[in-house]
Amino acid sequence: MHSKDQICYEDYQQTADWLLSQTQHRPKVAIICGSGLGMLADALKCQDSFKYADIPGFPQSTVQGHAGKLVFGDLKGKTCVCMQGRFHMYEGHSLCKVTFPIRVFKLLGVETVIVTNAAGSLNDTYHCGDIMIIKDHINFPGFAGLNPLNGPNEERFGPRFPPMSGIYDKHLRQMAFDICKTMGFAQFVQEGVYCMVGGPNFESIAEAGLLHKLGVDAVGMSTAPEVVVAGHCGMRVFGLSLITNKVVKSYEDTESVNHESVLEVSKMRSETLQTLVTELVSRMDINNNTA
């Protein structure tokens, strides 16, 4: 189920050509919205919106909190495309289907990818509602050989062995910190390591303890595959995790997590996240591809 589908360059190009024929927008920035974070698309002006079901080649999103729409529009003078909902391994999608939109974005002319997700905290100093700027990730499915780059390499996208060191752009991360200080919400902004697990179950106590010992700050069920493919395509990457719950690490702890509570915290921080992403995009120097 998770082996590489037979998706060729022409399949990505067909989807990109269809989208280019349906909208006048030519995006330079792509924003991927995690669980409950689809409101980021609401800030786009002059919108063109497409249901995933209507886009040739696109998978379907089945998770609560993911609207399943691709929205084009302008954000502070920059043309963007926003995914209201992403795709996950646990929905039954192969990883090349999960990451299908990233290569389509590359063919649309996107230069920078902003990924967001809802995540559980393993760092004892984090609190629900904190925003974590991702400085690095651990891709556990990748360790097990589940990688979206498996199979024949398509040189028109990138090299056979792309590096992942420094994949989260340090200039964009510093810019985000500066914005948080200026906007007055630096007190609940963190920087840390995100770990992807397969899901859909939340972690056992033993699993949580292992990840904590490995230095993981937050854990979720997405993001790493999209980042790997974006890096392979030579795009800049900036990532945010919204801390929606504390991961249970003790057998004496009676609390548990559920998806509804995740969505509730996402709603609480929606305005702050929108402000941060909007200001970050507005400060980007698109033409020079620098922060």
C-alpha cells in the first residue's frame, strides 16, 4: 500500500497545466495547512478555489479538520497557493501520493513551501497553544524505508541523493522569531525538533518515552514527506507546529488525547498563526529567493 505508485513526470505536468489553465495566479509560495489550520487560506485575496476532487491526479483528504481545497490568491502582495488539508499515510495513500502536490507546486513556479501541523509536545517546557518553529525533523517512516523518493529518480526535479541537513531555512526561522517579538507573542513561541510517526493511533507511553530520550520536542503524523520532496525539488522550507496536546509519558498520568481537543486548540491559536504566516510572506524577497 505504501510502495511507490507509478507517477511519472508527465502526470505532475498534466495537473500543473490544468491548474495554470484555470487561474491567472502564478504562485511563488505554497502553504500547507495542518489539522484545524485551514483558516490560513482565509487571508488570501482575489481567491480562486478548487476542490481536490476536481483537480486531475489529486488524492482526496478524509480527515476531520481538513477542508480538501486548493486555494490560490494574493497575500500581502505575494501570490500564494494554499492547501486546506493535506494527505497522510494512515489514510491509505502512498507517499508519492501524499507528496504529489509538492511536485505540482514546483511546476507551477513555487519557490518556498510553508508547512504547518498540529503536534503533541514531548518537551516538558512546552504548553498547549505554543507555536514551535521547526528547526529539524526525524522521519521515522523514512528510517523504515518508507520514503517518497523511493524508486527511479526524476532528475528534472532533483538529484538522487538530496541532503536534508539545514532543510528548514535558517533565515526564514530567524525572520519568524523577529516577527513574534515585534507582534508581542514571543512568550509562547519555541524552536525545536519535530518527529513524524505513521499514525493514526497516538503514541504509547513506551513510544513517547523513547522519542523523548531521542531529543524530540514535538511529534505528529505528517510534514516530513512533503519537506523531503520540497528539498529534493530545491525549494525553501519553513515549518510550524502548533502544540495542541501534551504527549502522555507516565503510566501514572490519567490524561489522554483525542482529535477533537486538537482541533479546539487549533481554533484558539488560528488568529496568531495567520498573523505570523501573513507577515512572514510579506517580508519575503521572492525575486531574489532570500529572506
